[in-house]
Amino acid sequence: MYKIELGKSGIEVPTIAVGCMRISNMSKESMAVFINTAIENGAYFFDHADIYDGGKCENLFGEVVSSSLRDKLIIQTKCGIVPGKMFDFSYEHIIRSAEESLKRLKTDYIDVFLLHRPDALVEPDEVARAFDELKASGKVRAFGVSNQNPYQMQLLQNSLDMPLCVNQLQFGIMHTPMIQAGINVNMYNDSAVGRDGGVLDYCRLNKITVQPWSPVQYGFFEGCFIDNEKFPELNRAMDEIAGRYGVNKNTIAFSWILRHPAKMQPVTGTTNIERLKDYIKATEISLTREEWYDIYRAAGNILP
């Protein structure tokens, strides 16, 4: 698997991140196999959040990963969501969340720490104080955000002494507002509506790595589009292209994202080892421009 630098962090990472949102129901034995298989295939970047099953995902991961294995991994986690109540980017909440994640993960440091969705009441100087303290203590190596637009990132960056290196955003074949608005500039149609302030271009200009989440989902956790009868044209197009490369549609779904020149790092969402291998295989394929647009159009998008 090829590697990229995570933003301006100086940290070299695999181009596929292993999402850990659904691991809490795995046994320790199956979790150990899953982690080792990912590492053996070059996917040693693991994405967490404090809210994933109320911290159980971090707990299980921490119980399985031995101290001798820790330095071979890159661990990312997120904070800021108080489920069903509010978002909280206060100094106290950030520090407390980081400390609790460190305990659950049974590690002395977190490689990448993200703010999970925007907090309308954010005080950038408070965030900066928390980040400075976590960085100086060696508890966090690099920082980023999730689901933020350019002005929200710039507001934070103006108070920070370190660069934001990540923005985790929903993106995939069936969720493309980040690129639709750019393709439909100056048009009278729904796809021309800018829903994110040009976040993809902003991230590219400022060397912030985009981490697509839910890359094989449609809607907001409505389900997977692969082999879904709701999307026959898309699946036919993906089948045809997959056949050319001797892979399956899971691989093509990730290769479509990786073909974009922004050098994104998609986050997997599976606990199935074979499916994980399918996603990793996407790093070996480079779709042609025509194939990329064929898939984009088969997903229901019209070129102006």
C-alpha cells in the first residue's frame, strides 16, 4: 500500500484508514485477528471516537493491542459530541476526553486527535489552550477536525500554533456534494448549490488530508449502495469496470475515491476481513478518467 503525509503533520500514513466504529461486538480473539490482518496488509492506521458505543470500541481495542504492538500503529480518535445533548469544544471537555480515551486505549499517546463535528459555541482560544497542553505533554502528536467548512477551520487555525492536518468528511460515490458544486459552477440546478463552502479545494490548498467516512453508504447511514436494487445502473457500471481489473465492486468503490487527486484517506467501516482486503486492494488500481466519470454519471449525476 502506498503512503501519504497526513496534512502537514510530518506523519506518514497508509492511504486506507481502518474504521473502528463497529468493533465492540467482536470477541478479543477475532479483534486480534482483524488488527493483525490489517497490519499485515499495510493498513496500520486505526480510527476511533470516544462516542463509538459509549467508549466500548476504544476499550476493546486497548485490551487487544499489546504494548509491543503500539508503536507499529497510528491511532486516531475524536471528541466533542455529547450524544443527544450538545457539542462541546471547551478546554475542560477536550482535556477530559483525551485523558479518558488514553485510559480506554491503554496508551500513553494518541497520534491524531480530532474535534468531532462543529460546536456553535466554540471559543478558538480555549481549543488552542487544550491542544497546546496535549501537545506539550506528549499525549497527542497531531490534530484535526471532522465535518467542518473552510471558515470554521480557519477560525480555529488563527488561534492554533500547530496546523490542522485532517478534516473527516462524508464522501463516496453516492455522496458527492464536495465535487458536484465544482462541476456545476454557475448553473441553475441543485448540484450547483455549494453546501460546504468549497471545503475540498480549501483542504487541498492548505494541505489538509480529507478522510472520507461512510464511503460505501448512501444518505445518512441509510445503507450500502453496493448490490443494492435501488441503484441498478450504478451497480452495472461498477460490475463492468470491476471485471476489467479482476476485482469486485468493494474495491472499485474505494478506487473511485483514491483516483481523485486530493490524496484522500478513506476510512473503512467493516469488521469483515475479506471486505477489508477488498478495500485495501483499491490502492493497486488507478481508474481511467473515463471510468471515473462513468461511475459518477451512473450514480445519477448529470454533467452540465
